[in-house]
Amino acid sequence: MLTLSSTLSLNNGTRMPRLGLGVWQIPEGDPAYRAVQWALDAGYRHIDTARIYRNEQSVGAAVRDHSVARDEVWITTKLFPVDALRVGHAFEASRARLGLDIIDLYLVHFPPPGLVVSTWKRMERLYHEGRVRAIGVSNHGISQLEAIRKSCSILPQVNQIHLSPYHCNWELISYCQDHGIAVEAYSPLTRGKHLDDRRLQDIAESYHVSPAQVLIRWALQHDFIVIPKSSQESHIGTNADVFGFTLDDSVMHELDAYGSTKRTL
């Protein structure tokens, strides 16, 4: 049975919380600090940030200041492609801004043009040195993942991709699942663009939940890791309240068909 404390075993045996808070576009300072604190209060144990979000400092402060033990909270941050030739330096800079001894997951945010394999080998070095619990990628398609698979010794533990029923690359998802790469959904709520879709609203009404809750539950039932973003306390709470219902198979199939595509990243 899925709960807010449910985790997914990555291909290195590390267990990652299935539901997390994304903090993209939440400003540094009080907005990011409060959002993380509210999420931890609500039971979230997974926070996703990135160097380019410019809020690592507030995320780290909120985690350190909260009563939840550090080893109970999963922290993800990301390498921006401009730092592809200095991965170790960029990692340490993120760790210093976060003010945390360990980063749980470090992702290559986008494929660095012409440097996918060499960047990944630098990521492997971080992992072998024990500076990070897991390493992965974001926004990588099959061609980039194949290049890594053929040239490197460690497959990414995670591929974080833009994913919802309205934006779903099943070919890429199948590739990741076939190779033991966990799929993580960002923008699972479609950045609000489809929450007023009458089809989605009808499903939500039939389960007495919100459209956002349906989208999050869909991702969880597909065994994706999911990181809905919100800076509002009420939404942070309701986004985590998705464990009291289960979408029927027929509803899952209906949602699957909303925007499926074979377009590669």
C-alpha cells in the first residue's frame, strides 16, 4: 500500500521517497524557506532543488532548522550544463549553499552538448568517492542514455523528466524501466495548464478529490517518483493527501491516452 513514507529502491539499492516537493521558481529567502518547512510539517521527506533555481541556501536552512532528522530527508540538487567541465567544484558549491554534509541525489540537469559521456564519468567519480548517495540525469533522452550505458560503468539511478498524462514519452519511460533507471516526474501538474480540463475534472469529482490529486496519484500508480511544486501551504498539504484513493485501471488507461507521444527529448 502506498503512503507518504513510501520509497522506491534505486538500482544501487538506495531507497528514495516516492513523493517530494519541487521548488522550481520559488524565490530564495522566505518563500522557499517556508515552502520547505510546510512540506516537512506535512510529512514530505524529499525536497528537489537545483543550482539554477537559486534557492539552495533557503532549502538547506529550512531542512537544518526543522525538527525532522537530516537522515530522514532526501535532498536532490542538480548540475547545470555550464559546469560540465568542473563537476566536482559545482557539487561542492551546491553542498556549501545547502549547508549539508551529504547530498542524496545529484542530477545532470540537461545533457551538455558534446559532453554527455565525459560529464557522466565525472559524476561517477563523485559517487565512487562517497560524496553522494545516488547520481542521475534530468531531461536525457534515449540517445544520451545509450551513450552513457555503452561508455560508462554506472547507469544513472534516476532520469527526471517532464511527465504527466499530457506529456508522456512512453518509449523513453520503457527504456528507463527496462534498464533499471527510476523515472521521476517533474511538472506533474502541467504547471496548471490542464487543471481545468473537463475530462480531468470529471474524474476528480468522481473520486471527490482535486484534479491535481488525480495527476499525482496517476504518477504514483505508474511507479514514478513525483515532485509537485507549490509555494502555498494549503496546496502543499493537499498534494500529499493522495493515499486515500486508488484510480481504477480504466481511469489509468484513459489518462494514459491524453497526450502520449514518442517524441524524444
